[in-house]
Amino acid sequence: MPVKVILFLSVALLFQSCLETDVPITTEGEPVPKNFLGIWYDATDYESSPAFKKKYVVTQGEDNTVYINKFSVDSENKWEGESYKGHFSKVNKVLFLNLQKLEKSEEEGDESGGKYNLYRITFEDDVAKLDAITDDVTETFESSKELYDFVAKNMGYSFFYEKDESVSIIRSEDAE
């Protein structure tokens, strides 16, 4: 039986209401963690009927880029989707994910929406957790260096991350 991996994410924060910046933490991406690739389902849907109303498909792009396609079932039981492009940054040995919403699907081309949403990602055994950097940050950043230094200075504080609404997603058993 394949190992299930649980990823804790905030529905309200996942790709929507975290810090938005004009620059990423770093411009060059770290290698994409292989255990982050695959198909993920919202854990709150896992036991419900019908199951799996939200799905996240994570694929590897070129040059350490990751694509995340987020699908939700609408009121007519049809899948609707949004696409994101991102890369990982390492700050003091901690991984962060820089995500941009794509205006077009990956198949049509990746025209990103400009702003970056930022998440800390940690892995422990078969569990990964994404913590959105709070949108309460009032500073603006002109360069990735300024943002990197700001994250390095504040990443150890619990108030630096959103934590109110946490939701789990479960890796599909089919995915490697």
C-alpha cells in the first residue's frame, strides 16, 4: 500500500490571502522537493460523500519551477480550476514557496499574474506543512534582497505566519 502524505494547508490562505509582494524571496529557485509533486486531495473531503471536492495537482516545470493546478467542484458537480506557478527559496535552511497565479492554464502558456504569495514549507517524515506569511506585513519590498533579509529576520516569530484556519490535504495513493 502506498504511503499517504498529509499536507496541512489553510483553505482561506492557500493561494489567496497571504502576503502579496511584487518580488519573490529569491529570483533563482531551489530544486523542487520530489515528495511535493503529485496529486493531493482536501482531507476534509476524504471521508465525505461525494469525496474529493478539492484537488491539487503539483508538477515539475523547467528550471526548478513548480506548477500547481487547484481544482474545486462547483454547485453543478463540474471541476473548475486555477493555475499557479512557483519556485522554492531557501532562507537559513528553511524552504519557502513563492507562488504566482497564472492568467492562462499551463497548456496555454504561463503568463503569471505578477504578485507573489509566500509560504513556508516544512517536511516531517511523510507530512508537509505550508504556512502562509501573514498579510499583516505593512512593509513593501523593492528587491528580492530586501524581502529575503526581512524574512530571515522575522521567520522565527509565530506571528509572522497565518494560523487560524488549517486544513489538511492528502496525497493521492496513485502519485509517486
